[in-house]
Amino acid sequence: MKQLLNYTFIAGLLALIFFTGCAPKDNLEKLPVLGRKNVISNMDSGVLTYDTTYHQIADFLFVNQDSMIITNDSFKDKIYVADFFFTTCPTICPIMKAQMLRVYEEFKNNDHVLILSHTIDPNYDTVALLHDFADRLGVASDKWHFVTGLQEEIYDIGQNSYMVSALEDQNVPGGYIHSGAFILVDKERHIRGMYDGTKEDQVNRLIKDIPRLIKEYEIQ
Amino acid sequence: MKYNSCFFFINTTFILFLISCGPNTDQGKYKIKYKQYVNEGYRLYIQHCSNCHQKDGTGLARLYPPLKDSNYLMNDPDSIICIIKNGQKGEIFVNNISFNQPMPENLVLTNLEIAEITTFLYSEWGETKHFLSPQEIEEILSLCP
């Protein structure tokens, strides 16, 4: 009888270890930080420490569809999703907008989340045109910023900060070749995810990742 | 075996049936051609049109007009042929809603391809179930504004 009790106890202990060890962890795991990181070693009073600095979105200044100046400060204490498009784009942008609209609808009442769309054709996409575009898409400008600015600055931040490409190209429909990526940025200007905005399943993943990112700040 | 009148009657009916509804009849050929146009039209629609007008034809907000349940398709079916080929600039009203996003032209599409897309659109979201021939498309295009 005592032996049976022992075996039951051991079996129960093993089961407990097994089930807690195998519980789904993806809700607790943090999103990765993307981009190059620098690790600097410091020797301070004989103690060696390492400082890791991660890739950050650079300072920017653009104008949105309401003629408001938009800078990194506009996204202070917020996480946001960024993309690059232009209004006359016939190929991937309509799909990106339809997908970003899904993100907008999902988080429009969530104060933590904003959306930032940059035009890569600032010569055509004026503030007035972006205003009309956003209006027709049916979105609020304090939630989803459509920004324009100097073309070199937009290309530069796209290439170097958000790591997506945009180039003028006469040979493609629309005249610009560009990436359809959606970039998820956290409150520290770090990139936490990149998703193909033309693929519904990847945007599904983005919609799942945003609450995970918000939760990271709640746990702290 | 004794051939009686019943046997002949059934056989004749069967043969008559084959003649009138089989694939080698005019009606049969028409049906097959119609289906081919609709299928090819669907494939072309997905490739060239669905990124803006969406796979289900509902368009996007007030940016890209719907094709499904649209007055354009219901009331003035031929008008879409010119739009498919030459694009659309300026404000239009679809179902009393204003749209003003330029639609690019599709000069690469042949008359046959436009005929196929139009046949698909009519069959899916319009009211006419017949198909247009490339010749008819050519005639309509020659009269585009």
C-alpha cells in the first residue's frame, strides 16, 4: 500500500512538471528587437559590463493630412505601425491599404496604437490630396497619420531606419518600386516586427503581435 | 431479339436528346464558350482588378468603387468596357457615392481579354448572362468618349 502511494506521488510530481513545462509560452515571450545591435563593453573599476544599443528609428519631421507637424514626439509613449506607399500606386498599395484598414479597425479604440503611412511620391501626394485620400478611406487623422515631406528625407528614413526600400523606377506600373512591409515600432523607437502588408496571414500575425507588445509594457 | 415499337421510340428519343443538347450542337457550343469566357474572365479579374476592387467586388471604402450591386453594372453595362480599357479620371458617382481616385488604363488587355472580363463581371455581378465577342468589344471601344 505504501509503495503504491509512493508511485502515485512520483507520477503526480512528474505530471505537474510535464504540464507546467509544456504550457504554451507564446503569450509571455517578448517580441524580438530587429535590426543591427551594438554591444559595447565597459570596464568600470575592474568590472566588465556590456551595453547593448539596438537599432532605432531616426529623428523625423513630416507633415500629415491635417497640415500638422509630425515628429517622433507625436508617437511618444505609443507603439505604431509604419508603411510606405503613394496614392496613385496601382499594384500593391491598394492591398496594403485594405490590410492596414484591418489593423486600424482592430485598434482604433486602443490608445496605445497609432499608424504612420509615408508617401514616397510627395510631389503628387500633397497634404490636400492625402487629406482627401484618408477621408475617403474613412479613417481619423489623429489615429492614422498620412505624412508627406522632403522626398530625400522620406527615402532616407525608409531605407536606413525602417529598412524598407523605395526607389523611382520608370519601368514599373506607377513609377516607383517599393516594399509592401508594415513595420511595428515600440515606445523606444525599436523595430519589433516586420510584416508583408500584402499578405493577409502576415497581417493576422501583426494583429496578434500588437497586444503582446502592449503587454510587455504592462508587465514592467 | 425482337424489335418492337417501344424500343424504337426510346432509341429515337435518346438520339434526339443527344443531338439537341450535346456539346456538338450550337447550344452546347455556346454554353461551353460562355463558361470558358467566364472562367478566363475570373482569372483576369483576379490578376488585374481585384487588388483595388477586391476579390468579392465590394471595392474599398470611398476609394475604390464596388462592382457588386453597383448601378454602373446594372444600368449601363457597356460603360464599363471603356473604363476597363482607358481607365477613369475625375469624379464619378457609384450608387450615389462620390469616388475620385484615378483608375489606371489597361492598354495591354486585348479585345478578347476585355470580352472575357466583361462576361465574367456580367455573369457574377450584372444582370445579363450572355457573353460579348471581341468584335463587339472593338465596336464599343471605337465609340468611347
